[in-house]
Amino acid sequence: PASAGNYELSMAQYLTGTPNVVDWMENQLLYIGDANDVEISAEVDPTLSMQISSTTCDLGDIVPDEISTCNYYITVSTQSGNGYVSYIHEDTNIQTSGGADDINDAADEGGGSDVDASTTSEEYGVSTTETATADIVRINDANTSSTFDQTDCIYMNDNNVTANATALTTTDKSFALSTGPVSGDITYLCHAATVTGITAAGVYSHTVTITLVATY
């Protein structure tokens, strides 16, 4: 039928072996349409949460020919259908109070995306355990465990090794992301630094800011 409504339905039964003899007939009304349908709907509100494991990250005493590292992790949960992106930026270079001296960024020393304790230069940068492509480079498998996690960061501390690292700037750089909803998605950040014999003595510090953005 072209439209919804009540339609008369006629039914008849013919006796087996007796063609054209009607056993019974019945007329009924049959409703055809969608006015008797019930649509069930619901809404799931988008959520976004982040927890940082620590608000401090101590590189300790940095000495020449060794890398000093520290790490912390970020836990993200979101019901956003397209996931999220986490970013990091710094307020200044890691430097002494007043900025008289600083530790150069990894890229400033020609190391590209690493901090190399075997070079005669000072370098500082950060890596991520995120497996997807991000602005911050993924941590190297320093302990050759075939995994990329915080144990690699711990292994590199106080060792003469090369650490994957990206220089931080005052502009946001992505370090973790997803393409769909996640619950308790953990990403570690590993900060690494090395100095030379002529790096000025002092207490060096800076502040990094973590930003989380849901993708819609």
C-alpha cells in the first residue's frame, strides 16, 4: 500500500483434493504503516579527563658523558568518538634562575631527535611512549626488551647512551593521541639531558604544560 491505514484482508481455504470447494472464508482488518512503532532513543554525553602521575620530574645531578632522565605518565579517558590529542609545551628553556645559563635543546646541537651523551655538547629534550605518530619522538628501546615504555627511560638514567628526544618549545607539540574512545589510556614522557665540562654549575629548571583536547 502507498499509505498507512487499515486494509481489509480476505482469507479462504480450499479442501485438499476438492478443487474450487471453499472450506471457509474470513474477512479481517490488517493495519499497515508505522504509526504503531515506538522509537527508543538515548544520548551519551562526551566526557574528557586527564590525570598526571606527578607534578615534578627530577633529573638529579647531571654529569658529563652521562644522560640524566626522569619520567611521569598521563592517563586519559574520553568518550569522544574521534578520540583525543595531548600536547606539551615549555615556558622557557631549562635554565638557571633568571635565565643566565641554560641547557641547549637537542636540535640546537645537530643531534636532531636525540640526546647523545657521547658528544661534547649539552642537550635536553623529551620522548614519549606513544606508538602513533606524534610531534614528540617515541622513546628508544634502550634496554632491548622489544617494548617502548618507562623502563627504557629508567635504564638510560646515568648511562652513556643516546636517548631519542625532541626539543620542547613554547608552542604545543603532540605526544599522545587516539582515534576513538579510550578508558585509562596511559602515556609516559621521558625527559633527558646531558651536559659538558663547561656547562655552568647551578640549579636548572623550567615548567612544562600538558594540554588535552578531545577530537570531534
